Amino acid sequence: MKKVLKVISNKYFIATFLFVLWTVFFDQNDWITLQQRQKELNSVKDNIKYLNTEIARMNTERNDLLTNPNKLEQYARENYRMKHEGEDVYVIER
């Protein structure tokens, strides 16, 4: 017990303990803040992956529209409700 008390009352032990306590809980870059930032970083990385796949899909769709007239006609009919002369268009909303 006396030896433990001697170690705990050592000025280097106290300084190290206070330093660790300060950096874990009270510092600007404490452990909790670092965990939150890591979570946010992972979320942003997932968002970047999603947006890159969307960009690739949109580029493929754009190339199809520019090169394939059937796709262009299909796109115009679906999104702009265009029709040929003498056709009727029925819009069904869900």
C-alpha cells in the first residue's frame, strides 16, 4: 500500500495522468470528437461513391441518348409526354 501511494504521489505520474485526462476529455481534439469526425468522414466517402456511380450511370444514359435514336424517342415520350401525330397519351399517376 505504501508503495502504491508513493507511485501515485509521484509528480511524473500525476503530470502524465493529467495530460492523458486532458487529451481524452477536455482538448479540442478529444476522443469523442475524433470518433464523430471519423463517422462523418465515412459518411462523406459513402456519398462520394454513390455520386460517382450516379455520374457513370448518367454518362451512359447521355451517350445512349446521343447515339441511339430509339432511346432518344423513348426518353422524350416518357419524360416530356411527346407523341406522334394521331396518338393518344394516357398519363396514369400513382
